[in-house]
Amino acid sequence: MRPILMKGHERPLTFLKYNRDGDLLFSCAKDHTPTVWFADNGERLGTYRGHNGAVWCCDVSRDSTRLITGSADQSAKLWDVQTGTQLFTFNFDSPARAVDFSVGDKLAVITTDPFMGLTSAIHVKRIASDPADQVGESVLVLKGPQGRINRAVWGPLNKTIISAGEDAVVRIWDTETGKLLQENDKDIGHKKTITSLAKSTDGSHFLTGSLDKSAKLWDSRSLTLIKTYVTERPVNAVAMSPLLNHVVLGGGQDASAVTTTDHRAGKFEAKFYDKVLQEEIGGVKGHFGPINALAFNPDGKSFSSGGEDGYVRLHHFDPDYFKIPSI
Amino acid sequence: MTQKPRWGELEEEDDGGDYDYLLPPKQVIGPDEHGLKKIIEYKFNDEGNRVKITTTTRVRKLANARLSKRAVERRSWPKFGDAVQEDVGARLTMVSTEEIIFERPRAPGTKAEDANASGDPLAQMSKGGAVLMVCRTCGKKGDHWTSKCPYKDLAQPTETFSENPNPSDSSATGATKGAYVPPTMRAGAVRTTAGADMRRRNDENSVRVNNLSEDTREPDLLELFRPFGNVSRVYVAMDQKTGMSRGFGFVNFVRREEGERAIAKLNGYGYDNLILSVEWAAPRAN
């Protein structure tokens, strides 16, 4: 396959997200402008100007009208997807990290980093259907985990929030009471910072990637460990194919060590694993730095990766890919 | 099927040899509601027969089939933000000049093959320790079959000489066309002299191979001659001082017919970029 290279960002990519129809691809980077691209040919549709710091995460509503972004400028912003205008800004006292719309797009979860004596926190915000009615108050604030919370997503039926971060623990919180429901077993859990978390299409299970060079598949309700995928390099990004039983892990060695090693030694490739057998089935090379972001098109026929090198690479699979035998 | 008309029977044409006007015109049927399109063409094949070619293709509009109505609408959205005034030379989106392959840790299909092999009794035996799988092209044991050899294209096709059957008469008598056969070896003389006690054991049914490449060693020679029969001895002459091959060797067969067959086949055979000359070894002068 010949990937499409999108060079819209001047700094390392941080996050990639497809909309539900799979025709738009949103990219976040450490430069201040999230960008939207057409997911078939990679043409740039627009940028969302207004943040004043690195943008760490974004989410798009199911109907592809609203975009929410979390940024290091201590804010999370709501955007109109079509015009790129800011609709609302949630201000915090510390950098915002992960954002996620709930099922139904009525709520959003935003995590904030520990900063100037403040601990990290998970905020739940109500999202008004009319932006004029939008208020900044949090419905719920969850505190407790040490260190950054790199990802927070909604669990099944919006009853829970699943969070993971620097303390390498996956937690499930009750969204009604704000109580911590579950923590993963220390013995089976990750040993180092969890960098990424990806839900399956139906939300029944999710995948976490960690700097301990592994990715783990968990059940969303019981938090039981289903599978572990072991790789050779720290995992920065994970994605699950919605079509086949494949998981993709992206990573590579630490960005600070990139200049001292050959790009081949860095293993900056997206590695495909069989979801069930936990076997490596393939790799896609191309980035000149670690992969920071991965996303699968909802149709499962293409995926994109964003790297420390500032490029988004959009891969439409060759027919051969779909012939890979699986159980 | 109609025979292509002979040129003499045709009226003179400027574009001589082109009989396409004799063929019915190309027909295109469809695409129908399932997107099936049929193209019927006629042409002359190499033997001058008229053939009808029907090509059925399915026409699909991929882009539209995949996109929802909302997505099609989004396609026409005006650009915004920094994308509005994009210079043509910016080239933000490029198609990679490099072909990126989906790299498999194992060669594609090997896994499926393993699954097949597990049901194969031969493979079972090879797993049990006995190495039956010996590649005749590269000599590797237990790795792959000859037909699957990765060096298949590089090697000489070893099957060729066992495949095309030689006229049995000529090989039996040892009188191959063109190759010189000493009088003592000729058809009539063979019977009387072959069993002569004068010969040493080593000279029995001994075939001399000339023009071997320097890299050829005894196992290679054995490999080459084994298809013709039971080989009792192989010898490649080495230079005592340099340790290099002197470019010739001897192969002894258990039976004379086998040697004859080998000579008939391998004399003039290209081996390692050299043309071999194979003949009966001259009895030692003593």
C-alpha cells in the first residue's frame, strides 16, 4: 500500500480520532491547532484555531457536529466541526488531558493534570444541545489517582468511567456516586505508565497500552484481564480493528533517545497482533519517530498513525491484508 | 469456429493480415441492476481460429456506496481555518513515494501450510526424526521440498533429463548421435569387452566428467548422477598442491546401462555455467 502522508502539524502528533461515519479524521498535536482531514484522500478540511498550548486529546460527537479538545493551556474547548468556530471553553487550573463524549453526547469527561500543588482530577461536564445554554460547572469531580490521568473514557451505558494513567492502574468509577468501583489487580496490571486506551466498537472490552512494552485487553464491566500483547518497545498508542480480530500497537523507543539511534533500531512501526492468539501478525513501517497516536477507520479498511515526526500516515489496506488467516 | 481465410483467396487489403473486419463487432451489455457488465469480443487466436471472449465485470461505485448521506454532504463543506488559504505549493497531503508493505513476521501462507502438513504422513515422519524432506535443488534437509525451494530459479532444472524420455534404443546401445564412442564400447563390442578381467575394480562402469567448475565437489556430482542409477563411487580430481579442483571427475555406476544413460543425458549438459563433457573413462594405461 502507498500511505497518504499528511503534514499539517509542525510538532509531534498526540491523538487521532475518526468520526463515526469514518469520513473525517481529527488530529491533535503539540502545536496548537487540531486539524480535520478527509479520511479517504487525506485532504485538509480545516483547522480549529484558538488553543494556546499542546492539544492532547479530542473527541467528536456521534453526529459529527461537535468537537471537544483538551489542551495544555488549561482549557477544554467545544468546537463546531463544520466551521471551526469555538462554542465554549471549559477553564481549569491545570492542563486538560483526556476528553471523551458519553454515549448520547449529553456528558463529557475531561481529565486534568497535577499542576502547582493541585492533584489530577476527572471532571464530568454536561453538554448542552444548544451551545448558548452551555455552562462550565462540573457535574462530578473525581480525585484520587496519583500522577497524570492519560485517558478517561465512558463505560457501558455511561454508568462508569474508566481511567488510566501514570500510576499504571486501570480504575472504574461510578458516574452516579463518584465512587471508585474497581481497580485492576496489581499483579496482572501494567508495570509502567499507561499511555493509551481504546474501547472496542461495542464498548464491551478495551485495550490499554503502556510503557512497560505491553498492551492489555480488559473487560469493561468486570475489569478482568483478557489478553496481553507483549512487544519490544514502549507502547504509546493502541487501536483495535472494528472489522477483524486485530489489535495495533504503536510506539518505539523514547523520543529523547531517537536522535542517538538508527530509525530501524527504534522499531517505529505499527505492529499488528492477533487479538485472540496474541501473536504478532505484521508490521507497517514508515515513521521516523515513535508512533504517538493510532486510529482505525470505523469500516476497518484503513488506519492512520501519527508520529513524533509530525506526520499523519493514512493507510488504506491492500486486499492481501484481509486474507490474513485468523481463527 | 471458422478457418482464417488464406491470404491468396482474399482481395488485396492495404492493412494486409488484419482480418478484424471479418469479426462481429464488440458488444457491451449492461451494467445491469447488480452492476454486472458483459463485454463480448471476437478475435482470431494464433491458430487462425475465431474465438469469442466474454468478459463479465462487476461495476461498483465504491466511494458513494461507502459514504452516508451526511458524509456526502460533509464532502462539500467549505474549507475553514488555516485550510482556507492553502498555497498550492504547500503539499500538505502527499501520497508516499515508497511502497509500504504489510510485513509479516512469517512468510504469508506458511501458517496455513503447516496446518496442511500436520495431516501429511510424510511431514509427520520428518518431525519424528527421519529426514525425508531433502531439497534436490539446494540440498537442504528437512526445510522444504524441492518444488518449494527458494533457490529454484537459480539452479538448473534437474528434472529435465529424467522427464523427456530418451529413445531407449540409443541409450541402451550407448550410441548417442554425434558423441564419439570408442570402438571397444560400441554396440557390438560391448558384450565381449565389458566384463574383461583386465579392468580394475575402480574402472568398472566408470564415467569421466570433464569441464567441471572449480566449485564442484563430490556431493554435487553425486547429486547430479544419482538420478541415473546406483552410484558406487564419485571422485573429483584435486590438485595436490593448490587443493583446487582440476576440473574433472569420475563417477562409477553399479550397472553399465546406468552409466550409458548418464552419458547420453549429461554429455553437453550445462552445469554451473559450464558445458559438461561426459564419456566413458579410458582404461588406465599400465
